[in-house]
Amino acid sequence: MDKAHLGHHISQQFNAELEDIRNRVLAMGGLVEQQIADAVSALVQGDIELCETVITNDYRVNAMEVALDEECAHTLARRQPAASDLRLIVAVVKTITDLERIGDQAEKVARMGLHLTAMERPKNHYLEIQSLGVHARDMLHGALDAFARMDVEAAVQVAQRDVTVDHEYEGVMRQMITFMMEDPRSIARSLDIMWAARALERIGDHARNIGEYVIYLVKGKDVRHISLEQMEKEARDSGGV
Amino acid sequence: MDKAHLGHHISQQFNAELEDIRNRVLAMGGLVEQQIADAVSALVQGDIELCETVITNDYRVNAMEVALDEECAHTLARRQPAASDLRLIVAVVKTITDLERIGDQAEKVARMGLHLTAMERPKNHYLEIQSLGVHARDMLHGALDAFARMDVEAAVQVAQRDVTVDHEYEGVMRQMITFMMEDPRSIARSLDIMWAARALERIGDHARNIGEYVIYLVKGKDVRHISLEQMEKEARDSGGV
């Protein structure tokens, strides 16, 4: 299914509705991407005002989810779509749930950022959070791109990148435990960094979920709960529905 | 909408399908409840075999989610349900996503249980995990009950209980930080307890989500992202759709 597919309905109105839903998902995704970028940069720079802006803006993400959910329910009821249109709506309902939860995780990073402003800054300027933040944001960007272009290959790449992020996250956890043991005065700070790292790792998981919905949408195959190798195979398999 | 409502279709086959979906959601919920109970008991008793059973059984939860998701998509496509039937299917699709994630959290508790068997047992026999475990399981039970009986009042009670669980969880976090600072040798153990507590607190959040879908189902109102007081008001409001 490609973008051109969206033009296939006799009802111009229905086409416009589907296009509108797609665009609103991408707009919500863009806002969430910005929230991640702002949260990470606020934490790294110790910018209290930016932390607070991210926390306040989470209601905008939530409002977009509720409104989109409603639009999907209305479209389902009014248009009773079948086949690939139906899959699109189901995938959108799932995608926006993940986007909303990514928003919650960005908010959590900002809250940790607020805590950390009260503590001594680490010598490495939160290098681990900066790095995980770039990965998390790129993964979300990749997933949204895959959704916008119905690109299965791009969706698989998001899942591949998740493996890297998980390894990096495990490394950060081990490092923080070492810091805490070496210097118990660093416990509070290390814990806040751990929670922020954990939130960024979770964002990677949600981005991966979104990529999986794209594969479901294009291939009609549910690729959750299977190994990465299996997913790559399923995604490349030319058979579809 | 009450259970009797399920019998209103002229098509006996459609009635049977909706009833089957409902029953399978409850069966999946029952399995997930058991996973929570087993994970907590395995951690508390240091039962390696039971920890491993919980971890292995998570695939059963995942398989039930995938199968139910497919059945919902088929029903949407074949029956093109409207109004309350449509809301039921949408609520089911969301509910099973939360059930699957509760399953993941139970698995995480079991993994922490495995780690902890290698460490000295705390004097309080993991009292905080036992207590959070009871809350988490009761909340899920309440949410499934609310779903089974389409009981808005029971759904509100789940949300009310979530507030208690969040407070208790915060207390556990503070206590663990104190332990770590007092005795750096306890850091690894305290962290594992923190992650297990965090997983149980997350289960409470997911149970609350399921309660919110029940309110959406019965009242046709989206009660996410609003205060508990507002939710209580909306739920008690006699107006519906």
C-alpha cells in the first residue's frame, strides 16, 4: 500500500478524511519529537524553564491523542472501511497510544532534569543521556518516516536500531551502579540519570512498536513478539494480503 | 450497555462472536493475573523454578494478544459494527494491549526475582513487594470485573486505588534510597527491588487504563488525562451516548 492508494476512493470526502488522519498522526509525532529534543536538551543544560515547558506541553500531546482517537472512531462508524483502510485506522489507533506514551516518557526526562538542577553536574555533561536521546529521537523519526511513506524497510531499520539502544542502555545502568558503589553521595544523582536513561530506552521500544504497525499495515502480518531475524524475513517476504 | 445487550443482534453468529471476544479477553486477563501472583510469590520465596515458569509463560500472553487482535480485525471487517458494538471492539483492542504490557511487567518482576536469589534476603522478606503485588493484582482483578459487568463504579474504584499504589510506591523508592546510602553493599539488591516495585506500579497504571476503557464503553466518554475528581464526576453523570 503506498500513498497513492489513498486516492482510490470514489468518495472524495473519505479520501480527505484518511489523509487528514494521516497528517494529524504526523503532526502529533512531530510534537512528540520536539518534546524529546527539548527534554534532553533541558536536562543536559540544566535549563529549568525548558524542563517546565516540556512538562506543561504534555497536555497538548494528550489532547491530540484524544481528538485523533475520536476521529478514528467516527470514521470507523461512518465509513465502515474494509481491508487496507480498516488496517490503517487500527494501526493509527495503536500508533497514537504509543506516541502518547512517548510523550509521557519525555515528560519524565524533563522531571529528572528538574531534579538534577539541584545537584552537582557530572564531569561528562550527561554524555550518556545525550547519546541515548539522539538514538531515541532518531528512532521515532525513522518510525514516523516509515509510517508516512509506508516503508517496510525503514520500519525494520527502527527495530534494528532498538537492539543498539538496548545495549547502550544496559551499559549506562552498569556504569551508574559502579558510580553509586564508589561514591554513595552520588546515589541520588545516579538514580535520576538511570530513570532518564530508562525513559529514553522506553521511547525506543515505543518507536519500534510504531514500526511494527507499519509492517502490519503494508504486509498484513503481525510481527510483534518475534525475533528481529524473523521480522526481517517477514518484512522482506514479497507476499502480502 | 449491559451484558444482556450482547443478545440484541438478529445474527446469532455475530452475538456468538462478540461473546467469544469478551470471554477471550477475560481468559487472557485471568492468565495475566496468575502471572502477577506467580511472579510476586516467586520473588518473595526465592523460587527459581517459578521465576523461570513466569518468564517462559509470557509467550502465552503474547500469543493471546496477537490472536485476539486478529479476531477483532476480522470482526470489524466482516460485521462492520456500529455504535456500542464498535466501541466494544475498540475498547478490546486497547485493553489487550494493556494486558500484554502487564504480562511484560510480571515477567520483569520474575527476572528481578531471579537476580535476587543470588543475594542475601532482606529481613522484611520483601514486605513492600508483597504489598504492592496484592494491590496490583487486585487492581487488575477489579478492572477485569468492571469489564465483565460493564460496571462504571468498579472502574472508578480502580482509578481511586491507583492513587494509593502510587503513594506506596513513592514510599518504597524513598526507603530504598535510604538503604543504599546507609549501606552501599545493598545497592544491587535495592535496585532490583526498585525495578520490581516500579513494574508493579506500572501494572496499576495499566489496570487503570482498562478501567478507563470500560467507562468509555459504557458512557461513550473519554476519561483519560483528566483528574480523578473529574473522572468520578463523568462516570456518575447519568448522561451517555
